[in-house]
Amino acid sequence: MSDPAVARALRDRETLGDPNALAALSRRYREVRRFTERLCEPLAVEDYVIQTMPDASPTRWHLAHVTWFFETLVLRKAYPDYRPLNQQFHYLFNSYYNSLGEQWPRSRRGLLSRPSVKEVYEYRAYVDRQVLALMEQFSRQSAQVAPIVELGLHHEQQHQELILTDIKHVLAQNPLFPVYRPRPGEESAEAEALTWHGFEEGLREVGHSGPGFAYDNEMPRHRVFLESFELASRPVTNGEYLAFMADGGYQRPELWLSDAWMVVPREDWRAPLYWHEVGGRWHSFTLAGLREVDPAEPVTHVSYYEADAYARWAGARLPTEAEWEDAARGLPLEGNFVESGRYHPAAGPAGEGMQQMYGDVWEWTASPYTPYPGYVQEPGALGEYNGKFMCDQLVLRGGSCATSMSHMRPTYRNFFPAAARWQFSGIRLARGIR
């Protein structure tokens, strides 16, 4: 996972020094930290420690790492004489190389049997008590670290999403197809007919500016020229993707990028990740267990390679991230987010205009992950994450059913390698206007 933790908190520091603002931030701290642990409630202790691939992490590591963030970047900054619960945790649960070039390897996080899950929860409680005590002082120290606390909460929300995507990958390896949480009761729905919406050419501004939180890779705001284009009204559905599969989509090299055509046979891709053919019908493993594929739901767990191949098969293309952001301008920030408790994409609601731009599935764009003009990377630990430019990373937009609504905004830039499939990633089509 790209884990972009670096950001620039755009709130005014004097405002954050106000007792009311600090009290609100303390309440949000409690809520976010509590929600992380709520996501872990369905897990058995054995579930916490498994790592199924190098890009994923055990749940225990996520719980400890986000706590390491607050300990390292808040408490150690505020208190020169800070005494950690366990000094070794600073090495085990960091995610960047220290001054000696040392880091516990990401691919070996699942090999640790200790510290125990119980000890990690004790670590969280130890740090929570001290962060909250610091915030309740309403002092110069608390005002200075408040922007970092805000950043840390968004960082934790990213890891909440990773807890769900990574534990789904863990449970999917089990032939018993265990249930993480039963899905809430719901009525079946049919997908709305796909329509196209046009956007005129012109000079646009993209990127974040003004008040509110944003990661530094969303800045600075800058101008881009867009040719006229059309965007599909909704994401591609399972039913539409099944038609691509039935037409030999995974066996037709002319549809695939050259790098992709090396991956498809090597990995034996025949369908999206977590799909299983049972009795001649396709089923998908979800966090509610194995279920028959619903043709009306947005297709998910597809790579950039698959999204690009599908778009080519459909006579379209993927949007650029600037096109996506332009199309999302002014739309309400609502959708199927993690708060719904569904943890799976849903068939879209009836309506006109652009639908499901937020939530359900992260939408692949055709844009490589590169810095915006004028971008300056933050120094040190806060600047390590987002500097993964031009490293086989493509931009995704819009959030997913595992993303917190309060973590999302129109300018948010997520990014993953082209072959990544374990995130809730999907497809929205675009095309030029002739």
C-alpha cells in the first residue's frame, strides 16, 4: 500500500491554539482511535498476526504503527524527556528508515510473534492517555502539535481502510471463506443504464487550496487545459465486466498493455481478485463471506491493467485525474463509505447526472502519480511517504466502501502500482469528444 501519511495541515495554528478548537480535535482523536478498534472487534487473536503478501500488513502492525506515529511525531516533539512504554517499538513499528538506515522489513512484519496483541492494545492506551492529556493542556505545546495530531488522525483513517483490505486478503486464503461481519439487510437493485456526460474544453484549476485538511501531494493548486471529454455516469458493473470476460477479454493480447500481458498469464488472471467459479456461476469472496456475483454492483478488486484492458474493449479509455476532478466539481460528498457497515460496493441509486463518484470503489485514472508543479516535499519522516513519484504508481480517485467519509475530498489522490488488486478499486470510463 502506498500509505501517503505526509500532509500539510492547513488550519491556522493560532486557531488551533483556541481551547474550543483543541477540545474538538480531542473529541475527534477519541472517535477515530475508537473506530479503529471497533473495526477489529470481529477478529480472533489469530487473525491479527497473519501477513499474506509483502504489500499487506498484519492488523497488529497497523494498530501499533498508527500509535507509533503519535508517539514519535507528537509526544517526542512535545516532551524532550518523553519516556516510551517500550523503546523497541520505535524500531518495530516505524515505516521509514531511521538515521542509521534501519527499518524492520515490511515483508517480515508477519514473522513477529511478539509483542502480543494484548501488549499492542496496552501501547495504544499508553499513548492515548498522554496525547489526550497534552491536548487538554491548551498550552503552546498543544497548539504546536495540533496540526500533526490532525495529520495523524487522517493517517489512521488510511490504516483503517488498510485493516479492512488486508484482513480481507487474509480471510480469503481460508477455504472456509470465514465471515468478518454479516452484511446488513438490503434490497436487491438493478444498475442504472450507463449514460455519458460531456465536459467542455477549457482551462481548469485542480488541486487543493484554501482552508481544511489536505495531503501535500494534493497541492499546490494549478491550472491545466482539458480537451472536451465525456465521462460515464457510473462505474462499470459486474454484469458489464462479465461480458468482457465472456468475450475472451483475458485471452486477447491486443487488449492489454505489454507489461500487463506478461502479468496475466504468469498470475493466471481469469477474473477479478476474489472471484471463484462455483457450479458454473461466478461467486465473490466478500467480508460477509462467499456470495454470488451481483451483476448490478460496481466491479471491484481489478488492477489498472484490467481497467485499461476493459476500457479498450469497451471502445473507451480511463479518465485522467484532472478530468475526474473536473467532473466531480460541485457534487455532494456522499456515497457508500465505511460508515455504512456494508464493506462492499453497492448498486447505484436511481438518478440523473454523475453517480457514485464517491465511495463504493476507488476509480483508476490514466494519470501516473507525479508531483504537481511547484510541489516541495516535506523533510524527514513526514515527507517520506508521498515521494513515491514515478515509481509504477497510478492515481485513483473517489474513495471506496472501506474509506471514511470524513477522510475524503474532491482533490484526494490515492496511488497504487499498476498490478495491485487487493484494494477496492474499480473502473469508470471516459472518452474524447470528436
